[in-house]
Amino acid sequence: MKKILIFFGLILIVCFSNTYAQSPEGKKFGFGIMVGDPTGGTAKFWMNDINAIDVDLGSSYFGSPRINVDYMWHFYPFDTRIANLYAGAGGSLGFGKNSGFYYKDRFFRTSSQLGVGARGIFGVDVIPPKTPLEVFLEFGVLVAVAPDFGSSADIALGMRFYP
């Protein structure tokens, strides 16, 4: 047991001791709001200048509340660090009664069952220099795997503040 704890401790040290985050003013954690699908709150933790974890909590066709967790890879195709693109993969949980986007009364459920789905996203970040803000626009595909199989498209516009 001691060896396992030491092993995971070393992994955490290696993962979180990377170079500076490419977030606003080099800060690693930000939170904010987003509108679209889902509409609600968002938080982002930068692990290094390329990778981040995003957590969203809000309301959508998939369920109210809906929770998304995505692992993101940022890349910089432009000749600036102000705007960058990102892609990611993750999962989504939907709770509560709702109706689906494509398969009404079948896409997910009309009862309060738990909905489970996989998600892929693509987006653009705009990080104005010398501000603690990040503005983003993201597009996603959601594939439901339980309780019914279905698919949906997500689009959201949001802003995060980095204290």
C-alpha cells in the first residue's frame, strides 16, 4: 500500500510541475458562465500550456442539471497567443426530466433517469493580454449511451475569470 501511495504521489508531482499555464496571466484555475447547450457555470484547470480539464454544470436538452467533464488539448495555429484552438473528449451526465434534441420522447428519456453520454468538443479561446479573462466559443457532439442511444450537437459561448 505504501508503494502505491508513493507511486501516485510521484505521478501527481510530475503532472502538476509542468511549465506555466497559457491561461490569463499564467493562472491555472478559472470559473465563469456559459450560454447555449449547456447554459450554466463552467470551471477550467490548466495542467500545463497545452492541456486542461474543463467542468461544466448547467441545464440542457440532455438533462437539468447536466454535468460535463472534458480533457482538452490546446494548439496555437495563429501567430499569437491571444487566440488559440482546442479539441477535447469527455463525458456527460444528465439528470431530470427533459426532451431530446433529435428523438423527442426517446432521445434520453422523459422520466428522471440518469443519462450517460460521451462528448467531443472543438473550440476557440480568446485571452486578451493583461486581463484575468478568457472568452470561448465551443462546438460539440454528444453521443448518449444510456438509457437510450442518441446524438446531439452542443454549442456554447462563455467567459471565465481567473482570480
